[in-house]
Amino acid sequence: MPTYDAIIIGQGYAGLKAAKKAGEQGLKVATVEAMFPGGLIMSINELHPVPQGEPPCGPELTGNLAMDVMDSGAQNVSAQVGTVRAVDGGWEVQADGEALVGRHLIIASGARLRKLGVPGEADYEGRGVSSCADCDGPLIHGKPAVIVGGGDAAFQEAVALAAYAGHVTILMRGESPRARAEFVEAVVAHPAIEVISCVRVSEIVGSPSEGMTAVRTVDGQGSVSDLPSSAIFAFVGLEPVADFLPPDFARDDQGAVIVTDGLRTSQPGAWAIGAVRTGFGGALVDADADAHAVVAAILSDVPVA
Ligand SMILES: Cc1cc2nc3c(=O)[nH]c(=O)nc-3n(C[C@H](O)[C@H](O)[C@H](O)COP(=O)(O)OP(=O)(O)OC[C@H]3O[C@@H](n4cnc5c(N)ncnc54)[C@H](O)[C@@H]3O)c2cc1C
């Protein structure tokens, strides 16, 4: 028999919000997190937009939320989910040797930043190749840095990085940015940020002794140039994280868990919320809406003692 009403995989914003809401509604919940609570926003010191009533700093926001979840009586397991399988009356989650059984499964395992997939990226990981402007920005104080991407995350992080780096160059594949107008305006107005469009990164250049030293680019005419840079941050999209799911869960060609009306996956009693699911809106308010909706759906199915 299941021990929990629901097992939530992931303590990003979606998973934490769902755990908090479920606890408030009297559901017995276990959460499983492989790293530390917070997910993608753990590295964002200045959120924009900020969900109403929350602090604007990602680590503070998620710290508060994690405390609320602990107070709600949820069982928090610090472990990596390896497999899940349907069992009599629910779902069994295997995480670092521990088996948890819940009547419902809430998949909130989010997404990771997509890699560029170019030579040098793996070689200089942690020696110039980074994904967190606020964590690694201070290490390149006054030096040149590159951001890759044309969306919200790239433009938002360029402004954060410019507080540390001497000069920030944004490299975009497209002709014009996809970022929101307010982020584009902030970048354009910033004297230390430059935008170069219609280029792609072909290699990250460096040496074993110096770490990365330049970003090699190719423009639309095929011209190759090396842009001197001490660091590179790629914000070129997200990849859903759900490797632990068995193949009978329907996923789209990007790996996102396919949900139908009401956040139901293709498997009964299993739900997907936040950045791991198809059709996710992208922002924290969307993750919050998912968390509320999934708890409401489960409540209509689980008798609360
Ligand atoms: C650079 C950047 C800046 C952003 N800034 C903003 C902003 O300012 N405002 C805004 O509204 N939105 C912002 N977003 C979007 C926001 O980050 C997402 O909406 C939100 O993080 C989605 O939350 P999530 O819980 O679905 O996923 P995630 O944040 O990815 O959390 C998933 C969690 O699941 C865990 N997990 C994964 N696999 C396993 C496993 N096998 N076992 C156990 N645990 C596992 C992960 O460790 C992680 O903690 C930003 C996104 C990026 C990339």
C-alpha cells in the first residue's frame, strides 16, 4: 500500500510550491531532490519578473519556500531519483537505494541549460565555461566575457554579468533578439554590453595553463574570428530532465513529458508540472499555477484523512 498521497520529484520552484500547497491541504507528501532546493533560480540573484509577494533574490526565495515545505510536514529526501515504476495502487520511486511509494507521482524535475556542443566546451568547464553570472562573475572582474543567446535568460544574465566583467559581448545566431523589450532596452542602454548578431560559436579556445582565452565565431559569410574572452555563458535553451522515466511515458521530441488537460501524463496517477512538461509557460508564475492545479486535481481523487 502506498505510504504517501504523493511523491514529488524535484524541489525546484514547481516542486516546492506543490509540496507546500499539498501540505497545507493535509496531503501526506514526500519530495526527492538530487542537488539542493531551488533548481534553476538558485543562481539568479535578481529575478525578473518576481512572483507577487516573493523576495526578488532566487536563493532567498527558494530558501524561504524550502523552510515552509519542511514546516508543512513533508518528508524531504535528499537523493537522485534513478527509476520510477507503477506498483499496486500507485508509484514506486527508487532514489539512491531508498524506495518510496505514493498513490500519485508528481514529476517536477525541471530542465537544464542546453550546451553549445562545440569543441572546448567540456575542456574549459569551470575554467571559463559557466552558466551562472552571479556565481562566477566575481572571478572575471574587469575582464571580457561572452554570453550566447538571444532570449530573456541571455539578456537578463548579460546585465547581471556586466556588474563584474569589464566588457560583455552577447552573441546571437539570429538577426534580432527574442528577449522581452525591457531586457533589450537594459542591454542597449548599458555602456559595457555589446550585441553581435548573425554569428555562431564554433569553438572555445584556450590552453591547459591559461584556461579559455577566446571564443571562435563564424558569421553568415563564413568568416572566422576569435573574440578574446575570459568566460562564456550559454543561454541557448533548456532541455527537460526526465531520464529516470520508463519509456511508456509519452515525451515529445525535446524530451518534455507530454501532458494533457489537467497536467496528466500518459500514465494514470502520474502528473508533470513546471519546466519538465510540454506547454510550460516558462516563468515562475506558470510553475506556481501548475503546482496549484496539480494539488487541486489530486485532492479531487484522494480522500483526506
Ligand atoms: C537563466 C534563467 C533565468 C530565469 N529567470 C527567471 C526570472 O527572473 N523570473 C521567472 O519568473 N522565471 C525565470 N526563469 C524561469 C524559471 O527558472 C523556471 O520557470 C523555473 O525554474 C521552473 O521550475 P521547475 O521547478 O519546473 O524546474 P527546475 O528549476 O529545473 O527544478 C527542478 C529540480 O528537480 C531536480 N531534479 C532533476 N532531476 C532529478 C532527479 N533525477 N532526482 C531528484 N531531483 C531531480 C533538480 O535538481 C532541480 O532542483 C529563469 C530561467 C533561467 C534559465
